[in-house]
Amino acid sequence: MNGTAELFIVYTIVAAAALYALWRFVPGLKKQLGPRIARTLRALHLISPQRETLLAAKLGAASGCGSCDACGACGPKKKP
């Protein structure tokens, strides 16, 4: 590999990490972009209309404490 290819790979990794950090820690961004991403994927015929609805809900959901109570993806609730 030459230096240009290595720099491209490093810049790509850094950009992906920055986008992930924005997605994870800016809740307003998730609520706006989640449905748009799902609509775009459906417009490109990559997902079905039913899957679009589910994906938009999951992408727009809040992350962090309390989000597991809404979707149940973390498993059954523990009994006190």
C-alpha cells in the first residue's frame, strides 16, 4: 500500500467514528434522520414497506437508559 491509500483508510475510519458519535449522542439527529434513512432505503428498493416502518421506529428511538423498557430488545424485565 502506498501512503495515499493508508490515509484514505484512516480518514474513512475517523469519519465513521465521528458519525457514530453524532448518531449516538445527539438525540434530535436520530429522530430526524431515522425515518429519512428508512425512506431512502425503501426508495432504493432495498427494504419492504413493512420493514421501513420497523426500521424508522428503531432508528428514531432514544438510546441510553430507559429505551429498553419500550422495545423489550434487552430481554425480559427482571422481577424485584
